[in-house]
Amino acid sequence: MTPTDVVPIGAIERRILVVRGHKVILDADLAALYGVTTSRLNEQVKRNADRFPGDFMFELTDEETANLRSQIAISSAGYGGRRHAVKVFTEHGAVMAASVLNSPRAVEISVFVVRAFVRLREALAARKDLARKLDELEHKVGEHDQAIREIVAAIRELMAPPAKGKARPLGFRPDPEPK
């Protein structure tokens, strides 16, 4: 059985969240993927703190944790759940965590974790490209709208009855005979 059979990339992607503008994965989710307990993961992170700068891993505030609890059902600290702040890992932090755990599964799964982060980054880039194309289309439609307004105004002008005043008689009128 390969790691993709055990943990498909889609399952990893669903565990990636955006916190403080960074795509991150919770310590508990990362530990589960790497086949270790959350406490073991956090213990190794603590022992190797110099390998985890703020852009690799950070702790959530109480407000962020409460927000996540309400959204994705993190266990409550009051009911035997977490007693320490939740740590989150960026793509680089997840790879570093695999290296400090030094287990074959962690090293193997870290490749798929990185691929999941990359797929999300590509999806975000595709969305930005689509948004840019929509903006261009909207601009073009705006230009066409002005041209259509001018055409409609010209048609209305042609449809308007002639101005009242001295109307020229229709038909052929011979010049009066010279006297």
C-alpha cells in the first residue's frame, strides 16, 4: 500500500486552513498524518525550536482557537481536550516537522503534504487569473455599453418626428412660368 492509498492528497488539502493570511495545517492533523501523537510532534518541535521560526510554525491565539473550535470541532479544553495552545505549521514547517520526527512515515507523507500545499497554491493562482480575465471582460463590456448607448441614441434621433416648422411640400412642382 502506498501513502496515497492511506492519505489521498485531497484529504490533506481539506486539512489545510488559512490563518493570518498563511496556509497552515494544525498540529493534531499533521501528527495524525505523520503517524505520531500530537504531544510527540509538539515535544520534537519544542526540542528543536530553532528550526521553527515564525514563518514555519506559530501558536494560535485564544480567539483563533475558539473560532476554529466553532468551525471544525477542535476538542474543548474543558472536556479532556487540548490543554496547550494549538500550533499550526506552514508548508515549510510541515517539512521541517517531518525531518525532526525522523520516522519513515513522516518523511514519506511529507512529500504528499507539500504536494497538497502546491496544489492549493496553483488553485489560488488560477483563481487570480480568472478574476483578472473577468475584470478585462467587464472593461470590454463597459466599452461596448457606451458604443451601444450611442447607437441607440442615434436610432432614437432618426425615429423622432421632424421638427415643426415650415414643411416642404412633397412631390414635383414645376417652376412657375416666367411672365
